[in-house]
Amino acid sequence: MGQVLKAALYTMALAAGFVRVRILSPFDPAQGSPALIPESYQAGAPSLLIAALPYGNLQETVPIPPPGERAAYIAPFAQRNYYREGVKRLQKLGLSFRTQYGGRRSDFRILCNSPVPEKPLAQAAGLGVLGRNGLIITPEAGSLVIIAAMTLPFFLDQDGPEPDLHQAEPFPWCVQCDPVQPPCVRACPTGAVRGDGTLELTRCIQWYASGHGRTVPPEIALNWGNRLYGCTECQDACVHNQRTIQGVRSTEGPLPAYLDPVALEALSDEELKARFKGTALGLSWLGPQGIRRNARLAASRKQY
Ligand code: SF4
Ligand code: SF4
């Protein structure tokens, strides 16, 4: 029954747009990885479904604003709220699972953009492999995915790391790149990609753009460019993202590719909250101060 149920869940999840699906069974001491998942999530959840939702690289191409026009850029992954899209799709899946296989609504808890570290979960379940750029790379959609999970009230056999994904080599999917100066390391404008699967966060533009750090050091500000939100250089350079990668269509939290940073900077906290409510920039950890700081950095760019 377990294998049949698992196959049915996979089929339903893939039909819902997820590109890769795996099971972790945290309560099975023989197979599990209990330390990864807080107890509050483990209660009544013998298994966890982990899934990758692709946003891909086929977003509509937007013309670059003419020279002289102040325009701060929002990266494609933030032009829709793919986290919210992932949650909505998992909620629907949970409802379908419940209808067909039983359980209560509260048994299907969703972890998406949550405090639970998603990369170790994804690696443990074989959803993807850690790249030298510190991102999880999936076979189907490179690193152009968001990772989400949902607790399940029934036990399913855990998927381990797959042999083709995890070999003795620490970065099995990076073997085609120069280990010292791979494309992801070379592409980072601030030298934040160490090339060992970790980032020097205090050098990472995206880390600051997400609201971290009290101040942005001058050498990072110099390389900020016209970004309002989203540095993707280390992803764009990765050999696994060079092909055409289909993403899901989403209407959640649409944002244009460009916004006037000076106009944004002038908005009050309440106005900024209202402007970005429901979007990828509307998350509580970024806040109006973070958006205003990003806008100021983008506006201070010498040339538009
Ligand atoms: S997000 Fe940008 S700054 Fe951060 S590591 Fe990647 S390329 Fe470097
Ligand atoms: S660019 Fe090469 S080394 Fe860097 S993450 Fe991608 S595959 Fe790995």
C-alpha cells in the first residue's frame, strides 16, 4: 500500500506543477534525519513531502529602460510571489490528499520560506545537490526553483539521496567546472561566492537586499547597480541554468521588472507596505526600511 500511495502522491504533486518531489520520514530512526525538523512539525507527521516548484528562466523579456531613465530592477524570481504560489499549490494538494486518503486539515502543515532550513532537507531527501555556489541544484530545473514541504499524517518510505546525485565527490554536479574559478565564483560582483558551497554573507548583495546588515559597506554599495531586489549573477552563470527551464505560471503578487527608486524612497512606511503587500517584497523580514534602503542604493547609481 505504501508504495502505491507514494506513487499516487508523486503523480498528484507533479501534476500540480512541482518538478521534483521526495519524501523524508523524520520519525524513522533507521532512515530519518530528526534533527532537521523541529518537534512542533514532527507531531503527528511521520513523513514529510518535499517539493521543488520551478520559476524557470522563460519570463517575458522586458525592454531595458532608455538611458537616463531612473529605473530600479526587480529580478525575475521576485516579479511574482513564487513562495505564495508554492503554498497555494501545496494547500490544494493537501486537500486532495485528505479527500482521497484521510487525515485532518491540521495534519498537512506547510513549510515554505519558514525557519526550517530547506537546503539540508532537500539534500537529505535527494531533491537536489548543493552546488559550489551554495544553491540547491535539481536535475529538472537547475537552481531556478523554490523549495517547499508539507507534513503527511501517514508513514511513507523515505527517499534517500540518489546515487547519481550524491557521489563521493563533495560537489558531484560541479565536476565540469574549474574548481578554483568556476563560473559562479567569477560571476559574483562582490566576491561573496567562496566556491565551497558557502557564501561570505557580508559580501553578498542579495543578503543585504533581503534586509540583513545594519549598513551596507561602501564596496558592496559600489557594486549594487540598479537592483531594487534580487541579485542572480551566481545563478545566471551556473552551467545547470543555461538551458531553457520552464517555470510555473503565477499571478501571485505581480511586480514590474522596473520601478522608479526615487519615487519609492519618498513613500511612507504605510504606503510601501500597501505597495508591496502580497508580493515577494512584502515579506515581514524585509520591511519598508529594507525596501527604502535598496531603493536609495539603486537611485545612487552614477549612471542611468
Ligand atoms: S547573490 Fe549576487 S552577491 Fe550574492 S553571492 Fe550571488 S552573485 Fe554574489
Ligand atoms: S557554475 Fe559550476 S561550480 Fe558553480 S554551482 Fe554551477 S555547476 Fe557548480
